[in-house]
Amino acid sequence: MNEMTEKKVSLTKQDRLKVMLRSQFLQGSWNYERMQNGGWAFSLIPALKKLYPNPEDSKAALKRHLEFFNTHPYIASPILGVTLALEEDRANGAPIDDATIQGVKVGMMGPLAGIGDPVFWFTARPILGAIAAGLAATGSIIGPLFFFIVWNLIRIGFMWYTQELGYRQGSEITKDLSGGILQSITKVSSIVGMFVMGILVQRWTSMKFPLVLTKVQLTADQYIQTPGKDDVVTGGQLQEIVAKLLDGKKLSPEVVTTLQDNLNKLIPGLAALLLTFLVMWLLKKNVKPIYIIFGLFVLGILAGLTGVMAP
């Protein structure tokens, strides 16, 4: 093999595995100035020590990776892989300067960040959470175990595979970012995520309005006069009561109509849907989430005290 192309030092799978495991703490030292730079540099330490045995070279490499970095914490993995490939080539004499490495990082972190939220936060996590919550609601311990195990298998598996993909492809992977693959993934994931969230709104958001709107007194022939609690009900009487119920007669001499009854006749779950749209609109207007949360607390307490909503 030509001496110029022969690698003097290379990263083993064990070295790359150490980087992936350390990347679990990417946001461990998040800061407002350079955001994930501390976690990023921490992830690369095993590789940089291996590639640059000279302490001064190792310090210089660590310093250049303390520049600004921010992306989705799981989507950082393919960028880590590409960076490992570039640092390995540089350590073996390739003419790669600091600006090139930083440019590749910045060029990848923006486009890739856009697919992290729809794929993980808006699709995978809500689906797994809904399944786990359904299991937990029955009292089964399988619910939380299912979520913890499956979520981490997906997360860690994705991070390892994409880091290896980035490492194998090197800087060539950046050419794919100009195509439509990322846009297609983002669009499909967003559609699926919104579909799942729509289902969860109706299932998990409960709003009841017991506020009485009308009370109507019925005549004796409009409702069923049932036997007293101490009376013995015969089979014939029970059959007659059922027949009258099927005929549309009421069990009570008074018909009470609540706000919830009217909403159910219009669209079941409409109030929860409208509340969700309101929160989305507030977020779009850059209202801080903490203000929205406390606002909902206050609204719920006031509505409960006034009898508009049930606790």
C-alpha cells in the first residue's frame, strides 16, 4: 500500500462506541452561549486522545470542538460520525483545516435538526407513550417497562447506526443534504405525528361542563313512574319499563340539559380540540409555555369553583 494513503492511526469500533455512549450526555452542559458545545466536545474526547497522542495536538483538537453547536440530541449522531471521519483523515495527514471541520458541522446541524422533532418527539414518542399508558391504565407494570425498553432500543439503535453511517460516508454524506430526502422524511413524519396527536387529544384530554342550561318538567305520561326501592319488581313490570325506555320516555319527571349535552350533540370532544388549537395559537404567538401552563391552572380552578366545569 502506498505510504501516503496508508493510515497511521484509525478509530476502532470500540473507540466509536465510546463516542456514541458519551453522546447520551450531549445536553448535559447546555449553555446559552454555545449551547451543546460542551457535550459535543465531551463525546469526542476518546477519539481525539486516540488520534492525537501529542497532548498539545489533542488540546488543539478539543478546543476547535468547543465552538457553537446545536441540533436535535439524537440527530447529532451522524454529524459525530462525519466529524470522526474528518478528524481521522486529518490525523493521518490529509489537508483538512479547522474551518472545514466546523463548516461541515454547521452545514449538517441545521438541515438535520428539522427532522428530529417530527420523527422522535411528534411520532415515535407519542405512539409508544399511548401504548404504554393504555397498558398502565389496566394496572399492568408492563406499561412503563414497555415504554422504557422500546424507547431506548429505538433511540440508542438509531444513534449507533447513524453515527456509523456518518463515519463510513465521511464528508460525502453532506452532498445528500441538498436533495429532497430530508424534506420527504420531515413531511411524512409531520403528517403521521399530527395524526397521532389528533387521536391523543380526544383520548387523553377530558373536559366536562356540568353547567345546567335548562330544566323542563314532564307530565305524568312523558316519563316512567318506576316502583319504589322497597317494592318487588316482577318480570312483566321490568319488561314494560324497558319497552317505555325504547319508546323514548324518560326515567325522571325532570329533563336537565347541561352545556356538556349540547357540546356532545354538536361534536364530541370539541372543547378539548378547541383548547388544543388555542394553546397552539398561543405558542405560535411566542407566548412562553410556562405562562400557558399556569394560565390553564388558573382557568381550570376558576371554572371548577364557579361550576362551569367538573373537576
